[in-house]
Amino acid sequence: MSPAPILVPPLAPRAADATEHLHAAIAALPPWAVPCVADGHGRDWTSDHPAAIDRAIAGCSSCPVLAQCEAFGVATRADGVVLAGRRWAKHTAKNLRARGSDTSPASAGTEERKTSA
């Protein structure tokens, strides 16, 4: 099972597209090729335990869907999971404001997010 959360519709178009692309990319590969799927339970990718987080981050290094996973994390404003080789911060009102938003992950992309490059 992928650590990518099951998001409840309605999703913003950008988040829905990223979710669809990630799930399609995972489905196109054998289960053993995607570390979070091969793991069988994905607990390391959703854990708060430092050793589990480190294992998940290391597992991502060889993942063939890393780009789609990163796009998914950005579009859905991933919340407290390991995706694309990094731990995404838990969303609190303070964290969301620091990112320039006060919207929930499910509404991500409703209004294009301003990014500073």
C-alpha cells in the first residue's frame, strides 16, 4: 500500500491530477519496484518515529516514481508523511501561513500558490 493518502473528493484540479498521475505511475510498475508499495504496509512512510522516517527516506532514493511523488506532495500539500525522499511538515495553521496559505491540503491548488524561487 502506498503512503500517499487517500484524499476525499472534491479535490482541486491540480491535486486531483497529481493524485491520478502518481497512482497511474505506481500501477504501471510491479509492486516490488516502488519501495513504499513493496513494503506492504507503508508504515515507515507515515510514522513519526525517527528511525522509521530515515528508513522511508532511504527507500525513496531508488524509487522510479520519485518525480510524480514530488508533484503529488506539492499539489496536495502533503501532511506529515515521507514522499519523494523527504518528510513533509505537518500542517498547522502556523505552517500553512508560513507557506502563504491557510487552506487545507484537500483544497490545495484551488488558488495557485505563490512560490518564491
